[in-house]
Amino acid sequence: MCDDDGLDSIPFDPGDGHSMERILPTGPDAQFNWRSSVFGGTPGTVPQGQEWADLATDSITVQTGVKAWFSNCGVLPAQGLATIFFDANGNLLPEPPEVIHQTTLTLLQGQSDSVSVPFTPPDSGLFTIAAIIQCPSDTITGNNSKYAHLIPAKPAWPVVTEVLPNPSSQSTDEVVEVYFPGPGQVDITCFTITDYDSEDILVAVETPFLVQGQYGLVMDPDYSQGSMPYDIPPGTVLIHPGNSTIGNGLSGNDPVGLLFLGGEVSTYGTPFDETDGIPVNPGTDLSMERITPFLPDSESSWFISPFGPTPGAPPENITQGVDYSVASITAHPPMGAAGTETLISAMYTSLGTDSVPQGDLNVSISANGSPVHTATPAIPGLGDTLMVNFIWVSSENGTELSATCHSPEDANGANDTALCPWNPAPAVVINEVFRHEPEWIEILNGTDQPVSLSSLVFSDATNSTELPSGTLEPGEFALFTENIDLFRSYWGDPPCQLYQPENWPTLNNGGDTLHLATKEEPLDMVPYTTAWGGNSASSLERRSSGVMGFIPENWGTCIEGATPGRENSIGETAGGTFLTMSPTVFNPPATPLSIHINLPMQACDVTVKVYDVRGMELERLYENTVPGETLVLEWSGSGYPVGRYIIYAEAFAGGNILSDAGVVVLARPLN
């Protein structure tokens, strides 16, 4: 019972509590005549007195013609329609355009018969020739059809078109893509796959058939247990290796071979040629892609797509002909004051199947539309990405940088230019920083639209982290800390969202450069030093969310220690001019001199002095620490003669010194 010839699917596991049960007691030991029983099985019970009709297709061969054998496996005489056909869609059912020959057969119990058809095979392709016998009274339909491969003189074998050897999850996400160029149809499970360390059979998840122009994916059997990162197009044939991995587990430098009856039909990496540059490790989560399925396995036929893998689909953005593209332009640093020396890097690539001679490709860099640099760089191969670097001295805020490539033969101008903002207007900003334990930052959404936190990246000079999922509404704060529990023990529960990202960038106490960006462009940069303010007991606060984060004067020490999730305690300097005095000619005691000192909204050490015109200090009107805003003083000039005097004011605030002086005239008292 239950033969194990390796050619069918029996024996199989019927499931816990179920038995293997022969459908028809006198029927053959064949796959179609076994099933899983009801729970508990039916021990001691054998169907009796059954009479059934069962016509079967026994085999089919393709040589100078097609020959199929049919038999009656039942106990009743039966008549059926025998059909020999090309199966063009993998359903193993004849459709009118597929039929080669049909005839009616009448068979008694145990009787067999054959049908032969003269046949001239096509010159090229791979085809599935099938035979089926259909009887309306048939009891068992699982044995009605058989099929065989027709291999013409010029076979069109499936082609290995993409290899992804180094995914983030190597236990679930390795992929080898195959493509069937046709014409015809092929059973991919008739092939084996190897990384030249180990060879595996192929097992179809559903259908084993690839039709002309269709892709199949050989995937790790545990793919569905992982994150399933690929957007697999509908209609892609999914295949697993018979082992737990593809070959011996793909490594970045493994070649791959697709074999038929032990012979190579398609390869990646020129397996026995060690003189070229393939196979090569494309990098984590990147794949090696064949430019087109019709190119040979040679180094020039493969490339690493800068757009990522495309399992189940042709390479993305490949142009037939010449097509050079600027993939990106970046500025480092991404923002800064006018006169900042900035490294501009333009990444350019070839997305076309053809190339041009050296000198026929130019890359130009512009600032606000005005060219600032032009280069005639090296010519990249298909899929190669090269770089043009240029040191630019920045001019002003709000500059749009652009990089453009130009070649007279370029067939696609839509991808020739990439843009990058320099000093983009503040939008989502870093608003408060506490760089001592427990470290945290506060960000503020200064736009009028909700912002997805997971679209943002926070980094310092050495590390970066993608922010967790969440939504930041307009005007809202969000806090990010290295340790939520420790944060709460110091600061309590804040009135806003609080997160603990993975891979927290350590904030250096002595100074660091913090960046906030989307995955495409910069948002904010804070290159703080100890002179900017903040200490082990107080946070570093931003004065204005509308002023660039790299400006030292826009930061200071928090007056209240810290304000996580609340409005900052400091703000912009009140009302413009630091020192104002009126009247500049004053007549005490009726009209004393009024001195107004506009201070930042933070703790300030203020000193106000009176000098004579020779520069001799006469008096200190004020010397104290004040919380900020506006300080108002009066000076009567009592005891001093009529004449000119110099009023000097100085404020030390968060590492910054503000100072100014003015001349006033002390006049005679009014009678």
C-alpha cells in the first residue's frame, strides 16, 4: 500500500487523528486512489459492492509523433473522449485552439488502448503536450490526464534574471528570479537549482507552469514567516527549493545555476570563469539583475539596480538606448550661514542599454538656476552609479541646488535633473535638547499639515535612527528619549507623545551636530556647543522655531530647568534694539534718563555702567542676574556736572554676550 516511488505525492501525512484510506478497495495503489479519512479513521470498515467507472490516462510520449495510453481502472465498461492537446495556460484542460487530436474510446474493465498522432514539432521554444480522457460517469478524475515536455531542436530554456543573495533576513528573504522567454509553456519543477555547493529540486506553491513572458520566483520556504518585504506582482509563479534554503544558503558571491537533467540551461555569475567580476555581492537588500533575459551570462549583462530589487518584474527604469540619469544631489552640511564651504555631491547613473564615448556626457550643478560647476565625468556602465563632487561656497538662505546631466543621444530627458534644497525654511524642527542623562530631544511641527513620524530620521555626527510610527499634528510637540522609564523618573509624564527610538544617537555633552530629516531631504541642523547654553540641570532651548537651527543666537539655557512638551521658557530678544535711552538730553530731577535694555527671554547677567567722555568709569547703575525680557532703569545724574556721558550695557546670556553703548547729555536743572 502507498508506494514510495518518488514520482507522486504518496505516501502523504493525512493529519493528526486521520488515516490513509483507499477510495476504491479494488482500485490501484495510485495517488488518485488514496485520501485522508474522517477524524478517527474507519478501521474494520471496507466499502462493499461498489461498482464504478474510471477511465484513466496512463502515459504520453513525444517522439516523431505523440502517443498516449488510456485504460479502464473501474469495474464498469465506459466510454470517454480522448484528447491530445498543447496546454498553453497550465490548466491541463483542452481548449479549442489547443486541440491536436480527439477521438472516442470505449474500454471494458482492465482494457487499455492507445492513440497515436503524427506531429511535426516547432523549431524552437518549450511546450507541454497533454492527453486527457473525459467520461461523464467517471468516479475518479485525478487520473484523467498526463503531460510531457516537448523539447524542440532549439529549446527556449527558462533564464535566471535576478539574484538577491544578501537580504536583511537571510533565513526568509533570499530570491532567485527566472523568466520563460517562450514560445510555449514549461513545468519549472522539472528543473533543479544550485549555488554550486548544493543542488535542490523545485517545488511549486500552486501551479508549476510558466507561460511565455512569465516570471517565477524561487523563494525561501519560510518567506511567509518573515516580514514579506517584496511587492510580488499578481500572476508570478512561486516556487520553493526542496531544501530549507536555496542551495546551501546564498552568499553574496555565490553563482547560481538552473539545471535540466543535470545540465546547465541558465546561470548567473559565470560559475567556472574566475577572470571576470561576477558573481559580486550587490550589498544588503540589493540584487543582481540581468539587463534583459536575452543577454548571455557575462559581466556586462548584469547590474546592481539603484532602485532596489524587482522580484517578479523586469528591471525598473531600464531604457533601450542611451539614458543617463541624475539619481540624487546632496549638500554637506545641508544648511549653514552664508559663506559656508559645502560639499555638493551629484550621483549619476546609466539606465540605458547603450553607452556613449568619453566626453559626450556632461554634469552641471546650479544654484537657483545659475550654473556654478560643470564636469565631463567618467561614463558609467548600465546600473553603475558614479559621483561628481564640488565645493560650493554658500550664498544665502533658500537656495535650490540642482544637478543635470546632458548627452546628445539621451533618449529620456525626464530623469536628467535632481534637486536639493539648501537652508530650507524651518518646518519640523528640533526645539529643545537635553544632552545629559537621561538624554532627550523635543521636536515641533511648525507646518499646517500632519507629519508622519516614521518618515523622519534623527541623527548626530556618527549615528542615526528612524523615528517610531505616529502622527505629529500641526503645532504639536513630540519627545524622543534614550530611556522612557528614566525620563519619567526625572521629568514625570509629559503633556505630549513620548517615544524611545531604537539605536539612539548618543548626544555628546561637549558638543554635537544634530540632524532631523525626511528620507529625501534635510529639515533641521543643530551644531550645538557648550557655549550655546544648557547644562546638567537645564536643557538647551530654541528661541524661535522660525529661525534656522544652526544659528547660535537662536538657542539658550532654559530658565525653568526644562520644558518637555511645553512652550519654551526663552524666546527672541524683545523688540529689536538691545539698548535704548530717552530723552538723550535730560533735565533732572523732572525728566531723568530712562534706560531700556531688551534681553533674551532667559537668565542674563546684566551690567550697566556710566562713563565720562574720557572713558573713565564713574558709576555702576546695575549688576545682577535677571530672568530676561526688558530691564528698565533710571539715572538722575545726581552729583554730576552738566555735560556728556556714556551709558554702557552688557548682558551675558547662555554663552553669548550682548552689549551696546550710547551718549547722553546731562543738562541744567529746570527752574
